[in-house]
Amino acid sequence: DAKTTQPPSMDCAEGRAANLPCNHSTISGNEYVYWYRQIHSQGPQYIIHGLKNNETNEMASLIITEDRKSSTLILPHATLRDTAVYYCILRGGSEKLVFGKGMKLTVNP
Amino acid sequence: DAGVTQSPTHLIKTRGQQVTLRCSPISGHKSVSWYQQVLGQGPQFIFQYYEKEERGRGNFPDRFSARQFPNYSSELNVNALLLGDSALYLCASSWTPVQEGGYTFGSGTRLTVV
């Protein structure tokens, strides 16, 4: 079973920042927080990951709380192409990813 | 650069038949994983192979099997198909089995069992 909790859906206006929350209150010390997204009819796409420090790349920023029990994925300027299902996943030393149902982000014009 | 390539993209099979799905990883990637995604759910882990050896297996029946070839491509076989095997089958590749960075997924094979 997935160890993360995400709201089922969220809307965002195009051009605005999208802040996607994730709760992971039972996270272990060696578990990273990973984010993937899946655009309709495509395979999941890796976005970003982090352990305890905030991370930023060309796609997004990841903010992890100090107690590591929750995190937020930030898309700074959402576009229509960011409409997708977003998955927050915990991963330690395992080879597998455990996906939950994810959160559907809809970016509206 | 070519990404992860899966074939076929779609296929329809009848209950009881057998199916083989194929995956070519990104050049240089030696690890391949298979996932099943039924409609409305997140992907579920089936297998991982690295250097032609099985490294991990999910909670799937023995009807599901896989192998990896010397060129690191992989096949997923499903025997005695059931209606419930209808799903999107995804392949993911990586340099190593448990690399810190993300896996790269293909676009999947949509299997419909009738």
C-alpha cells in the first residue's frame, strides 16, 4: 500500500503557481520523497526527488517540512500541458515504486 | 536519443490466450522494470530485471513471467489471460536497480482481453 496521502484533485489557473501537497507521516529516515506525473495515455514521468533539503530543477521545486512528514511540489508557472495525475511516492532502498491513486491536477485557461 | 520503447502499443487478446510484450530500454540502461496499470489506479510493480537476473517480483500470479536479454531488452509474458489482465503495461529503465534518480518509463502497451 502507498504510504502517502494526496487530495484526489486540484484546479489551478494557467500562469499561476500550482502547489501540490503530500502527507507522509510514517516516512522512514532512509526514504526519499519522489514525484512523478502521468499525462493521459502516457507513461509516468519523473519530476523531482529529495531527502530532507528543498530541491529545485527545471521542472519544479520540492519543499519538505523539517519533520519530513509532509511535502509540497511547486510548479511555478502552470501551463495547460501540466494537466496530469501527480504521484507522490516514498522510496527507500527498494527497487520498486509504490504508486497510490495520485492527484489529478487540472490547469484551466 | 531514443527513450524507452515498448511494442506493440495496443493489442486485443481472447481469454485463455498467451501474450508477449516487449521493451527496449534507453541505451546504456541495464535495469528494466515492469508495471501494470488498470484503469483508475496507479501502476503496480510486477518485475525488475538487472543484468539478466530477476531482482524483484511483485504480488502477481505465476502466469506472469519475464526475462531480460543480453542487449538488456526485456519481454513480459502472461499466460492463460483473464479479463482482469486488461490494463496498460508499462516498462521503466534505469542504469541500476536502485538508482537515486528517477526511472524512465515507456508509453506502455494497452492490453485488452475479451
